[in-house]
Amino acid sequence: MTLKPLIVIFSWALTMEIFSVLYFLFSKTRPIEFYMDIVLIIFTIGFLVFAIRKERKDISRR
């Protein structure tokens, strides 16, 4: 099974999360969504690292 579609989706999600954090940083407000977004960024980066490593392993086996 290939993880490429999930990598693309999570890459776009990471981009949107970064824009969201930048918005909160420039507006100088810190609602609960700001902290939830930081947690989501950490989760998304962790998933992307895992998925890219697994995909590279699968490609090297072929």
C-alpha cells in the first residue's frame, strides 16, 4: 500500500496549520485554537516523518 495520497493530504494540512499559527501570531491573540493548532502541527510533522520514512523504505525494496 502506498502512502503518497496521505503524504499529500497531510502536507497540505501542515501548510494550512502554519498559516493559521501565523495569523494568531500577527493578531496577538492566543485563543484555545492557537494551542490546539500547535499540537496539530506537532502531530502532522510526526506523521509526515513516519510516512516519508516508510515510503522510502518501500521504494528502496523495489
